[in-house]
Amino acid sequence: DNILLDVKGLKKHFPIRKGYVKSEKATVKAVDGVNLFIKEGETLGIVGESGCGKTTAGRSILRLIEPTEGEISFKSKKLAGPGEKYRQVDVMRSPPKELKSLRQEMQIIFQDPYSSLDPRMTVGRIVGEPLRAHALAKGERADRVAYLLESVGLKPDHANRYPHEFSGGQRQRIGIARALAPNPSLVVADEPVSALDVSIQAQVTNLLLDLQQEFDLTYMFIGHDLSVVKYVSDRVAVMYLGKVVELVSAGKLFSEPKHPYTEALMSAVPVPDPDFEMKRILLQGDVPSPVNPPSGCHFHPRCQYARDICKEKIPEYRDLGGEHFVACHRADELDLLPVVG
Ligand code: SF4
């Protein structure tokens, strides 16, 4: 009942153009059957190597790019009828007007604070733009912009300046203020600190956590840095070649990983204790092409535990108990390494 967003079988396939001909057969299966749900008030982290489809999945959920197929159900407060607290909305079938309203409730923070802000607009206009749909008097809008700028650690008089006058970290704060302006309940943060200087990554990450409390937000936090994702997330989904291969609480993911890819990904995270020796599992080869993914379990060419069945059959995505979702034929029998540190 406390599920804000429920995604089932989400796919985004891009046809490849050969010359001028779009080929039906050659498609990039960027997102290829993603199943996940996000509970109200939590942070669901999404991790995986580049090319695993995490960014495409985030954008498809908001329909910023049109998904190929799947089900997306969202608990909308703004579309609730009289006497209702919320309305369960079928996002895939939302007509344009409804989608416009949903987009206020589902916002995104982009990775690159340099290209995501219009350089010709003042900060006040950038942050105030989403408020235009609301019937606010001009003064009220300015007050709201000032409040949002202060909430993200900027000054109200920054509203009169332009994006190029700010550092990367400050620009990302502007992007965050813009995302918060329409009062969203869900925010997809797409690698929000990856493009920033390491020295300010923690500041912006902590700001996001503070804002989650203050503005009552639910986050989908996309990242490739496992330690950052662990720090911010309640639960984590691990993606590999367009699919979620494991999804469980952040604590359990690290203490009881059940998917060999998770184990390999985590063994690459540096451990702070120098006396602790951990077996490093080296991932062999690169991520295979999503145009012709390997048969059966997509991870089998790189998996040290692979058996014949792994090449033949796609593993089912199942709950091992206690909301620990895994897609691996051998999840019950393998004793994988926990991460210490
Ligand atoms: Fe490895 Fe087989 Fe599990 Fe895939 S299904 S992760 S190949 S053991």
C-alpha cells in the first residue's frame, strides 16, 4: 500500500539505423524487462556499469523517452479526485494533459550541471519556470524561488544571475532547486554528483538527504559509485545489460549478496581497512553488446559460477524471501562473499 511507483516488464529498445534503413532485427535492448517498486519516502539506488541501462530506465519511467513496453503505476496526489487521498495512475497510458501534471510530481536531476541549465535564462527564471503552471501572483513566485534557493544553500539574490557565474556544485544546486519547484513526490537523481569535483560530492549528497526530509521526497538514485549509492539508499537494485539482477536492502546487498555480478561489482570497491585482505573478483572482459546479448543468463560469459543451464535458460527474477529479489539459477546454493568495511 505504501508503494509510490511500481514498474513491471519495462523495456526500451532502440532500432539501429543502417544507412537510412531502420532495421527491425537490429535493436539495442537498453532496458530489457526491468521490474522494481519504490516505497514512499525511501531511496532506491540503481547501480551498474556504464551501458547497463540505468539512465535509460530512469528516463523511461518518467516517459522523458517513450518506453517500448511495460507497466508503470504511480500514486498521484495531484490527480486525486474529490475525497480521494491519491489516485493510482497508469503512466504508460496517461494522455498528454495528465502526463503534464504527472511530470510535476515526478522530477529529475540531471548528471551534468553544465549542459542542463539554459545559459540565457537567469537562475530565477530557471527555478521559477515550473511554477508558471501554478496560478501564483508574481510576488508569490519570487518568494517561492527565494525560498527554494535558500533551501539548496544559495542566496535569494542569486536569482538575478546567470548559470555561467556559478561553479559546478552551485549549478547542481540550481538544478536541484528547479526539480523541487513544482513540489514533486518522486525525484529521479541521475548520477547527480558524478560530474562534480570529488571535494564537493559529499556536500551535494548530504544536501539531497536533508532535502528528502524537509520536502518529503522519494528518490530513485542512479549511480555507478557503489559506496555513494550505499550511503544514500535504503534499498538497491543492481542492473546488468538492461535487467535488474538483484534488488534488496542496502545492508543485505553488502552482507548477503546473492548474485555473482553483485559480488564482483562490490569486490571492486576499495576497503578502508588495510589489514583486511579481500579476494578480488575480476570481471572478465567488457560488458557485452546490448544488440546481441549472450543467450540465457546475460552474465554467463563473465561469471565464474556459470553452468550449462546458464547458457540455455534466462534465469527467473524471483523473491528469495524477505523482498530479496534475484535473477540467478544458482542463487540458493552459492555462498558469495560479503563485503566488509
Ligand atoms: Fe552466473 Fe548462472 Fe547465476 Fe548467471 S545464472 S549469474 S551465469 S550462476
